[in-house]
Amino acid sequence: MIIGLIPARLKSKRLPNKPIKKLNGISLIGHVLKNALKSKMLDKIVVCADSNKIADEAKKYGIETIITSSRIKNGTERISEFFKKKKVNAKLIVDIQCDEVFLSPKNLDKIINFHLKNIKKYDVVIPHSITREKNNKNYVKVISDNDNNVLYLSRSDSPSNFRSNFNGFKRHMDFITFKTDFLKRFKTLRKRKLENYEGIELLRVLENGFKIGTIKMNEDYFSINTMQDFKKAQKLLKKNKYND
């Protein structure tokens, strides 16, 4: 069984009420749900939210919501709360961010298949695209080796092209696969210096000695973190074949 969990909270600092904010007449989380429901690999989708307002949006698409604490600080910890409320036997959990409005169901299936084939190698798998967008700390850059092992994650422009031509950065796309047993453990892992410094919770995985893999996606699309992203998405959304 493969379960998609969508963490969502109203009190986003950069874009308040983000999940229920209307984009071309549909809430952000509505766009994400429409696309996730087209996945051929997901057996179940659940929204993990801090508000009944989000639950009301999910209900429009026939999606179950569990209400989690408003004190939870990040999405990974929010979806880990799912296991306190539900007993499930799942092979993988897919963490899908509620602002990934250009989410491709084909890419969801691609990362699921990749992780299933490498289930013994990786605890977590994150997708990346290649982008030439510089000086934007709102998206995370993935630094990985030739064998798809993630070495580091940073909000800075990394790695630096000190001795070669610039070939773009690996943009961390906002859907992630977890081995179920590992996700259950995530909240118990010790927070360390790099996670606090960069503000990237997945650094907790690397800093505690666990393995993250990555796989390249052909499309380079962005998630909505700021009002600038929101306005950009308004212009692009009509051209996106997954949001018809």
C-alpha cells in the first residue's frame, strides 16, 4: 500500500492562509488534490491539517483529513502525526506539499517506482529538477553524487561553480517518499546544528546518519512560497495540462 499524506497549515509566515487561498478559482490544496488523485500508484490520500477550514476544502474532493496540533513546526513532523491516529500497513508514504500546484501525477509515480526499486538503499527519496534560477532562498538546492546519493541540502546557491561553467542547480521539488518505519521514527530523531542553521528539516535525516536518494524530473516547476510565486502561478496555470 502506498499512502500520500499532504501536510497543510494556515499560519504560513510567508503567505498566510496559503492552503485555502484561491488560485484561478480553486484553492491551492484543491489544485494539489486534483493532480494527486490522478496518480496510478497512490492507494490512499490523507490531508494532515491544523484547521477545519482546510478539512472543508479536502472534503470537496472526497479526501479524508486528520486534524493535527497547530504547534507542529514543519510538514514532516505533521505527517508523522498520522500514525498516532491511524494504524496502517504501508510500504511507502509520499509527503506531498500543499503548495505544489503544478504537481505531475506521472512524476509522483516515477518517484514511487524509483524508491520501491531502491527500498533497501534509501530511507527517503526526494525529486529534483534542473533550474538556472539564482539568489532565491525559498527553494532548496540538492547536492548529490553520481549514484543519486544526497550529500547535502542548502538554501544557498550550491554547489558553487568556482572552477567550471554554471550548469544550473538541482531544485528540490516538494514531494518526498519515506519508508514507513523511518517516517514513524523521524520525530524522535535529534535536531542538530545544520537543520537549525539552514531551516531544512530533511537535514535531520542526513545528520543522524540515514540515507536520502534523489531522482531527476524533466520538468522544472516551482511551489508557491511567497506572494510573488502566487502571482507567477496565476499567469502560468492556464497553460498547465494537469490543471484543466
